[in-house]
Amino acid sequence: MKRTVATFKTDKEAEDFVAKADLTEYDLSGGQVVRFELRPKDKTVSLRLPEQLLNAVRRQAEKAGMPYQRYIRMALEKAVGGTGP
């Protein structure tokens, strides 16, 4: 049976753990995929949406654990052939 990974309070604690641990000994099935925003955003758009749609987007973004504007941007990237939610 594999060991469980502890919860870390800081990035430094997590980095130290990963640097020393043999991760094959741990159950990583509960992990979450994290997407980093590396590309600069250089254009701003204004978009009018029905309140009901915006509320639905906000709920989905909250479930995904991200700000709703990032969720919208990722959905647009996915729609045009990039990667997204």
C-alpha cells in the first residue's frame, strides 16, 4: 500500500519534500492538475453577458478552483483549438 502525501503549508516545504522523497512510494491519485499562466495578456476586452450566464460561469470557475476571467479565457482558448478547461 502506498503512503499518503502530507499537506504542506508553504511552497518551500513542498519543494523540500519533492527534492528528497521517492515519489513512487506515494499515492498521487488525489493530485490536481495545475495550469500556470505564463503568456502575457496584452489586450483587454469588454463583454456583455446575461447575468444568468455569468453566474453559471462563476460557479463553474469556482468548481475548477480558478478566477472566472481565467476560466472564460481558457474556454475561449479551447474553443479555438488551444487548451482549456
